Amino acid sequence: MPPASLPPSSNTIRGAGGHWTRELTRYHWFVLAVAALGWLFDTMDQQLFVFARKPAITELMKLAPSDPKVDEYGSFATAIFLIGWASGGIAFGILGDRIGRARTMMLTILVYSMFTGLSALSRGFWDFAFYRFLTGLGVGGEFAVGVALVAEVMPDRARPFALGLVQALSAVGNVTAAVLGITFSQLEQSGAVGSSWRYLFVIGTLPALLAVVIRARLKEPDRWKAVAESGSAQNKRLGSFGELFGDPVWRHHALVGVALAFSGVVGLWGIGFFSPDLQRSIFRKTFEAQGLPEDVIRGKLGTWTGFSLVLQNIGGFFGIYAFSRVSQRIGRKPAFAISFVAAMLSTAGVFWFMNDFWDIFWMVPIMGFCQLSLFGGYAIYFPELFPTRLRSTGTSFCYNVGRFVAAIGPPILGLLTSRVFVDQPEPMRYAGVTMCSVFLIGLLALPFAPETRGKPLPE
């Protein structure tokens, strides 16, 4: 039951007619816009790293672009970023339950903006990895407080669609990063700028301006305020891991959520976001055979990588929003099952069959649609598993403990590429296909997951 000070909602998931957007007030739209922009800029920072990772490590470690150590150390940098992401996600998730969603969101945006900018000052691999760890702290924290905020502010019927839209719009951040990457690769190719990856990280400081808007206008959700103001005994339970694991229901939900998140995060960050590195390897041979100079090759590879990321995330936009629609019709669990199978098959197909420039235009969007649909599921499903006093903590636990475990994914891919399959013509092909078995973990966890379609948020 909701706290006595919180008036019951007159909207139920099935009870109101018309399109879900008709239930939104101007303030609902404001919250939706702020949450979407916060997560959009967050994902933009993530993709700036994906785009800049290989050129940065090549330059910082003074290696040849084809040296296997570039992929190996790129996977280590990604793992360090994921560890920071998970650490910040858990810490800020607890803080979101204790001091409020709006305040915590402002802090996370400031953290990831500032340390993304500092990444441009890197002089070697280890300081670059350290800045990525610190950036990850803010990146990881934003998701849980953002989806908790939207889930608690929106009318019940609008909630899954609003959360799906917030997650789908994150693809716009990814596309923005890719367009920036293409632009600066062209500038580097023309000689107008030097190391384009450094400029990309400087641009990553701009989201800090959003924190000013949050500080000025965003209010804490009534659901959270009602719980926070209901007495000292209740306050002690805000953001409590003791209660999260002391209650068998919430503990079960948390462990199932971790398994679901682990599968998708490894699939995306340990495999899918390394597809640009596979493309660089394939296309470099073509450009070298044409006798092009190295600076021109770097620019062309950056441009094609950018196109690939744009297409991957355009597919992801539709995949995320498709999940919100399908899961409302057939349920969360069947939608997850379809997405895990589709992600496994499409990802393996990209790594095994991609050979030509034009394969990017159809293979990569399909992979993006299937892989990122899972993340639409996380945004909708995780807030539905926990009560208000534990919603940010529980959501961050699922998403970010999954990342802690998932941090082993990129190094495994790197070691498979540089050690196990190093004698193969394209080692990353074999490594990527081998890693696709991780999607089976999500499928195995689904029978233990509760179905939440058509149910109000637990209180």
C-alpha cells in the first residue's frame, strides 16, 4: 500500500483510454525531457570513448595500429571503465534513495562531464584508464536515478512507454557521438586538427550545463518525499542493502536482475561495441592495398567507424522502443526471451559474415536493434521490481553489479583475440562468435523472473 501521505493514483495501467501521452502534464513532459537529456548525454560520453578508444591507445602507447596489443589494452581500458561505472552506479543508486533523485542526478552529470574532459589531457595508458574509471562513476550513477525519477513521476499507464522512450532516446546520444567522430576524423584527415580523439573528449564536458537546469526546476517525486518524510524508522530503510537482501522477495528480484543485466552488458560492451574494431581491421587491409598514406587511412577508418555506430544506434532506437510496445502486449519475460535469442544470432552473424563496406548498412542496424532492445527492457523492468524506498538502490544493484561481473567480458574478448585465436586470419571474428554464448545466461535466468506487466509499482 502507498504511504498515507501519498494520494492514490487515479490512473491504472489498463484503466485509462486514449494514447498514453494524453495523461502527461507540462511538468511530466519536463521531467521526461530532463531524464532523457541526462541519459542521452551519458550515452554520448560512452560512445565518445568507444569511438576514441583505439586511436587514443595507439597514440598513447606509441604502437602500430595493427599491433594486437592495441586491442588487448583497449579491452583493459573498457574493463576499467565498466568497473568505475559499476562502482558509481551502486554508490549513486544508494544516494538517490537517501537524498533524492533530482539532487543525485545533478551530481552524476557533473562527475561524468568533468572527467570526460580530463580524458583529453591523457599522456599515457594508465592516466587515460584512470580518467575513464572516474568518468564511469558518474555514467553508472545516472541510469538508476533517472529511471527511478521517471517511474515515480509518471502516471501508471504511461510509465512503461515513458521509460522506453527515455532509453530509446539514449540512441540519439550515441548517434551524436558518432557524428562528432565522423566530423573530427574528416578534420584530422584534412590536417585541420591533430589528435581528433582529444577534441571529442573536450566536447564531452558540455552536459554539465544540464545540471544548472536540474538544480533550478526539478523537484523530487511525491512518492519519494512521502517515504522520506514518514518518520525516522522508515528513513533508516532508505537505500538499505540490509533490507534489500534481508527480504527474500527483494533479494530474489535483485539476483534475477543481475543475471539479466550481466548477459546484455557483456553482449553489448564485451562484443557489440567492439564491432568497430573488427571493421577497422577488415577495412585497413583494403586501404593499405590501395597504397593510401597512414593519415588518410586513419581518417577513412574513423569515418566508416562513425557510420557504423550511427547505424547501430539507429537500429537500437527502434529496438528499445519496440521492446516497450511488445512487452506491454505479451509480457516482460517473453519480450526478453525474444531479445536474447535475436541478440545472440545477429551479433554472431556480424562477427562471422561481415566482409564488405556495404555490409555495415544492413548487418549493423539489425545487431543494434536486437542488442539494445534488451536495454529498453532493463529501463522498464528493473524499477518495477522494487519498492520506493529501495527503487534506486535495487535498480542500480541489478544494472551495476551486472557490470562488475561483466567487466571480465572485454578482457576475455581481448585475450581470445590476441592469444587464443591470434593465428587466425581475423582473430576477432572467432573471439566475437565465441563470446555470443553469454546471451544464453539471460535466457536461463528468465524462468526465475517475476512477470510485472499490468501491475502497479510496489510500495
